[in-house]
Amino acid sequence: MGCGFCEAALSNTVGTLVVDCVVKPVGRQLDYVRRFHDNVEKLREKKRELADARDRLLHMIEDAKIRLLLIENDVQNLQSRADETLSDMGTLEEEIQLNKRCLNWCPNWSWRYQLSKKAMKKIQDISELLDKFGQLGPVGYPAPTAVPTIDFLCSKELLFSKSSETAFYEIIEALKDENINMIGLWGMGGVGKTTLAREVGSQAQKLNLFDKVVITTVSQKPNLERIQDQIAQYIGFGMKNEQGRRSEQELWVRLKNEPRILIILDDIWESINLKEKIGIPIGDDHKGCKVLLTTRRQQVCRAMDCQNVVQLDCLDDDEAWTLFEKKAGLDDFSDDSIKILANQIVKKCRGLPIAIVPLGSALKGKTHHEWQAAYQRLKDRRLTKIEDVNDENAYVCLEASFGYLKNMETKTCFLLCSLFPEDDEIYVDNLVGYAWGLELYKGMDSIKVVRSEVLASIEILKNSGLLLDCGERHVKMHDVVRQFALWIASSRKEISFGTVETLPMDESFKHYTAISFETDQTDELPKGVGFPYLKLLLLGGNRFMETSSKFFEGMKALQVCAFKGQLMISLAAFKFNMNLRTLCLIGCRLSDISMLGKLKSLHILSLSGSDIVG
């Protein structure tokens, strides 16, 4: 009986071991196969959550950088981990899609098991990442020096010429003069006013002429609220009213508390009453506040009562040749016939750095025949009169540089950048989303691959001098280059891009394939606007307004839609836009989101900073 009991106990123990060591693992494996679709769907949901969390973090980082805060190490590490995870997801998604296609005719359960197991592991990894997002503290902290300095903004390649050196010292002396509070720097577009003004600001602070130096871009269509925000951020004035604004009077009072401050207003096109429109105290209101403005128009300096007006001329012939020679890679050993052609070509640039740098870069390493062809094109090219362009040669040279871009995808990437607001820091990932949505890179079915192609195009454009590097994952367009890009985009039938101020537009806009529109100049969006060929629509602004399906009814070809600002959107409005591949609704108020499930072509969705109401 004792032996029987031992045998029974032994039998139970062996049975338990068999269950634990064989049946349970097999059960888990079968569970991975059986729950493959559920696991994949959970993974995609987690991916969307992570993408939204990453986008929110990026906006917080951008805001912190604007306020000149340094980014915490753990925040940077978390962003990097999120980027890597989302990038890896692209590869896993491709494997899943391939498995899905293969299972239609040759089931491979082992493959499905492995993918399901990978999906579960990735779900766990993403969940841990999302927990870290939830535990995140402030993203930035003040720099060790209490006062933000303009050194962060200075050009790495400041080009000193005879004119810029004279202008520099004249401005510095004017800043030392206690009887001068308004200084105007004027010159042609692309001559280097912005770079010089920033260098002046940097040196003035190093010379201890001011405690704080502020720089903001005014541009052709000033956004006064944005200008006030930028000035306020420099001086640490974060207070706003219930409507999210601060009054001119409040900023005026706060600036009066700054004992010594220089405000640089870059790229002014028309006279502005600084006190009434922005809230800047100068003259008798505040002797310690001085303003340096830059403009293309001398009359603006006069209209704004500048006590000292300084002109910045173009490069002289020797300076222009030295710069062009450097950018084109020419030296004493270069072919004499090429140098003769180069000498003729540089004359077409008329001493404008904005024309010399891209054209010289484009011709670097070219053969004699290519130099000859370039000279002939520049010699024969004539442009019709273009508004606000003092010298058409700048556009002629930029057009030649544009023509030397090797592929249409890079050219289109360049033109897409012109749709962003003037002086905007363009987030490269936005370009990736737009390129994917427009199917810019044909035959590429992976976002990861498209991202690599866009980044390669951006590097080409930066090396060509057509885009400016302004920090990690951001680029900027010089205002002259942007004007040129918009001119190119609107004057070519095969690439019809443009920015507009009012809607609806006349018949001349109906053929456009991409449009950027700021809502600040209108009270409501129109209904029944017909754009049968429109593929990309960018909408932004600070004015609250609602959208309806009537607005989108005539945009059936729309593939990319990006809205940013105080917009009330019912997603049912997109019922006419079944071709949408990229939809970005940033900081909007959303209702009736059930429509999302019907947008079968949608690949990229961002609702960062948006609220769902109703």
C-alpha cells in the first residue's frame, strides 16, 4: 500500500512536470499563432499612442528651445528611444504585410508564431516607454547664465566685406551713443542684413552694452502676436490673459523694467508703430531700450524715425570672386578656360551672397562644357518684372542653381519648404509626412525608406546653399530663396504650388496641386471652393473658425491635409476626401472622429495637441 501511494505520488509529479514543461509552452506557442491578428492590432494601437506621445514631446521641446531652455538628458534619451522604436516598427510592419500576403496561398505558421511573439515583445517595450512618458517632468531648464545670449543665433560663416565691416562699426558706435535709440540697416534682399544684425547683437552683448539682446523677424506680413511672444520669451515674461494673449501695454510695462535692452527687428517691409502695435518703449519712454531694424527699403528707416541709417552694399568684384571661387572649389590649379567662364558667371550674381553661394556650390566639380552651358543659360536668361525684387539677377542665378538639382524629388522637396510661413523653422519630419502622402518617391512602400530619401534631399539642399541648417531636425529658407521658390512653383504648370491670403481664389489658382493658407486674414472658411487637382493643403493661424464638408467638397484629389491652430473640425468634413494619406491636425478641436475608420487610404495620422469634444 505504501508502494502504491509512492507510485501514485510519483505519477502525479511526472504528470505535473509534463504539463509544465511541454503542454504549457506549446499552449503559449499556439496562443501566439491563434492571437496573431489581435496582437498585431494591439501593436498598431500602441504605435499610434507612442507616435502621439513622441509628437507632443517634440512640441514641448520646440517650445523649450524657443524660450532658450536647455533640454534635459532623460528627455533627449526618451525622444531617441521613441524615434528608434517607431523606426523599427516600420520594418516589423513590412514583415507583417508580407506574411499576410503569403498566407493567402502558402500558410507558414512558424513565421506567424515568430511575428506574433515579436509583436507582443514590442507591445511590452512600447508600454514601458509610454509609462516613462507619463512620468516625465519638465523638458528643459535655464542655461547657467541667467541672461539668454544671441550667440546661439549667430551665423557660423559670417562673411565680412568692406561694406559689412563699415556698417558693423557704424552700428556699434550708434549703439554706444545715448542720444540714439533707433537704428536702421537697409540693403537689397540677400545681401546679408540678417547675418550682420545678429553679429552686431552678439558683439554688443559681449561688449556689455546691453544686459539682454532680443531678435525677432517681422516679415512682409507681420504677425504681431507672434512678435510679442518672441520678445516676451527672451525676457522671461510668460504672463497672458484668459484668452491666451498679452496686451501691448503689459509688454510695454515689462520692457520698461529692463534697464539695458537691444531689440533687433529683422526684415521690416512697412512702417510700424512700435509702441501701439507691439508695446516697445523707446526714446523718452525708456532711454535704456534701443531698436535695430533691418529692411530692404530705405524709406522704411525714414518713416520709422531712425536717427542713424546704415546701408549694407553688395560685395565688390574682388570679394564676390573670392566667395564664388571658394564655393565652386576653384584654385590656382583650375583650368584657365573654366576660370574665365567663372569670372563671367560671378558678374551675373551682382555681388549678392544669396546668389553666389548656391550657384558656386552647384557648379563645383563640373566640366568645361557644363560651365559653358551654365554661362550661356545665364547670359540668355531674362525674367519678367517680379514684384519686390530689386535685381532680377538674383532670381536668374537661383534658377540656375535650382536647375542643377539632379532629381525631381529633391526639387519638389525644395518647393514644399516654400509653403511654410516666412522665417519658419521647418520640422523635417513634417516634410517626410508630406512626401509620403504625396507619393513623392515612387515605388517606395516604406516610411523608413522615404525618410532616408527626404533626409538625403535636405542634405543636398543645405550643401547647395538653398536651405539653412537651424538645429537638430530643422531647416529654414532665406526669405529671398523662399520668394524665388514660390515664383518657380507658381510659374510652372507641372509643379503648381503657392501660398494665398484669401479664399476663394480666382480661376488662376484652380490648377494648383499644393496650397498654403493662413487663416489670420479671414473670418470664415468659404464653401464650395473648387480645387480638382489639389493634393496638399496646409492651413494655419490663430483665429478661431469652424470647418465643414462644404469647404472640402471640391478637393477630391486631396492626399495631404495639415491644419494647425484654433480650428473646430468635424472629421465628417473629410467624407469627400477618400484619397487622404496624411492627416495632421495640430492644436485643433475635433468632433465626430468616427469618420477616421472610413479613410481607408490614410497612412499617417497626427492629432498632437488636439482636443476631442462632444
